[in-house]
Amino acid sequence: MDGWKTAERRVRGKVLLDHAVADARERGFTVREQLPGHAILTRAGTQLTTKGEKLPLELTVSQAEDGVLLRLRYDTFALADTGDLEGLVEEIATDIGRSVDARNGG
């Protein structure tokens, strides 16, 4: 992983790793590696852009006692971050939370 800045979010509740990975795949991420309790996903992008959301991304999803932990960072060298990582990881976490609520009938 080349990007030095990481944005993190914890999604609390009865979140299974497989559900979080499935939700990330719906957002265009592909699984690079999946082990029990941990998955690494990537999303392709362009190497030269002024918007961080268009850069290649790496998302790590880890099972935690109280849900899942998401870590998102650029999968390439990034000169600066305009807040895109924070916004995108928040969107992913919110989508996973909504998905969990829907699965649990809430």
C-alpha cells in the first residue's frame, strides 16, 4: 500500500465480514485476499487525477467483537488528500450499517 493516509470507520452491530465484503463489492471493489476475519479489497482508478475518489483504492475489512473495522487508503502514491477518503469511508460504513439494519429487520 503506497498511500500513507488511512481513513477508518467502525460499523457496530451484528455485521458479518461476508456481508461487509458483499456491500463493498457492490460499490465496485474486488476481493484481492480474504482470510477468516479479514479481507483486502481494491478498486481500480486513474493514476493522474485531481479527485482522490478516482484514484485506485484499497479497503481493508476486519471482523471485530462489536462489528467490523474499515480502513481505506489510496492504492497508489497520492500527493495530498482533499478529504475524499474520509467521505468515501463514511459512505461505505453508512451503507453497510443500513444493510445490516435491513437484514435484521430494523
